[in-house]
Amino acid sequence: MYSKDIIVQHEKTSGVIISGKSLVLQGITRKNAGFYACVASNTEGDTESNVIELKVMCKKFCLKS
């Protein structure tokens, strides 16, 4: 659906936990913001969930020159 599709798989050590109907992303940054959907495929067919937008809120910061 989106040009930058990236597969996110369960990997507890990197902070990605998939359990039942839940996806937990730990230690995220602004780089993780974007659109997410769940996709499932088996011998019966393929399906995709609604797309949701993950917005990452953070404090404003300024860099000194």
C-alpha cells in the first residue's frame, strides 16, 4: 500500500513484541513514526487490517551552533 513497506516481526530483544492482537514497540523514536497495518497470510487467503498512523510526540530541542 505504501512505497516504504517494512516488515516488522516479533523480536523481543529489539523491542518488538507481537502477542495475540497486540503490537508493542518499545524504545521508539521519531524515526518510527508512520503508517502501520497488520497483514496475515495462510492457505485460506490473505488479509490486511486498517492502516493506522503512529505519531511520536517529543520535546522540541535546539542545537547550538
